[in-house]
Amino acid sequence: MKTNGKPPIVHVQDVVKKFPVGNTEITILKGISFTVADGEFVSIVGPSGNGKSTLLNMITGIDRPSQGQVTVAGNPIGKMSEDALARWRGENLGIIFQFFQMLPGLSLLNNVVLPMDLANKYKAKERRDRAMHLLDMVGLADQASKLPALVSGGQQQRAAVARALANDPPLIVADEPTGNLDSASARIVFDLFQNLVKQGKTLLMVTHDKELAREVPRKIEIMDGRITRDDYLGNGNWAGH
């Protein structure tokens, strides 16, 4: 793991997540602990229903742990109010979903501008220029004026990458970002991720794509709510948790 002399950007400590089911409850996460260094690219893998997306929800603040603590960029996000969390998320976190989540009534350009408007980030006159720059970076400058329904799924996901970068967040979290794409489009999106990491971003990606996961420098495997393997591909070592 790279440390760069900095504290970890993500610190998950003894996280347990329980959900009520009728008169009982089920435990989805069972004492998860790990850290992610600034600038790392990490894939989170494992069978469906074993807690991967729940873990991402803990890191993004979409949900809160039943026990334990999650600290992201120095912020104990489980202890923040919903309003403070929303503001923090808008400036510090880029989220990419499997099904794109583009607003259908807005052009690709305006979908990318929107996070800047909501966070009041950058001067108003700079936002469209920045959005165009980001769309150009993902190869969509010529599609900027189109509505999401008028471009392919792969193009929508590339626009979603541009949107996630709108406020220049240090951390990008992607939940099955290639799960709804053909292999060629998945490769384009994955190559974008690799370039972002080279530029200094930290990226966490839940994926079922074993081929792509093999190319990620670090792979965390979750089985039955626990980390069972933590693999740094750079040295081939596996560390059980």
C-alpha cells in the first residue's frame, strides 16, 4: 500500500452493519477494518449479497454503521449531521453508479454542471467551461448538448465519470461501474479510472468483472460480511483478516 507520508484517506474500523428483518435482525457487515492510502486504486470483490455495496454505503455516508467508525479524509462521517454530510459529500466524494443515474431532462453538459451548482463550487461562469473540459477528457465533448437517452450506455457512464469529477473530489467510489456495459465500453471506463489514479485520485471500485479486477493494484475480497483476502498485486501477497 502506498502511504505517501499521509494519513489514510479511508479508515474503516470494526464496522458492523445490522438490518432489522421482522422481529429479528441480520448482520451484513461483521467487523470490517481496513485503510486506503491516498492515491490507491482498490477493487472490492466477492459474491452478490455478501456486503460489498453495503460497505460502500458506509464509506459514502449513504448509510451509517451499527457499530464501528468510518473516517474519510479525516472526517468521522458516521457522526456528521445529514446536512453536514451532504455538503461534505458534494465537495469530497465522486460517486459512480452501475445504472448511470443521469438526470434524463438535462443534457450531458448540464448533468456535469449540476454538482458544481449544488455545491456552489467555482464561479458560475467557470462551471460550463469546466464541465466541457471534463466531457472532453472522457471523449464526449461532441455529445455535450445531447440528452442521456440519445447516447449509448457506455457514453452515459463516461459522462457519469465526468460528473463525479465535477468538484475535483479526492476520492472516487464506483459501485459496479461496468456492470451494465459491453466489454468494449467497460474497457474505456476502466482506462479512465486508471488515468484518474495516475493523476492522484483515490478510487474504490466494487466489481464482479474478474478480468478488470485482476488489473487493479489492490483487491479486497468480502465473503459473508468479512474481509477474507486483501491482495496487493504488486507483490503477490495475500493478507487474511
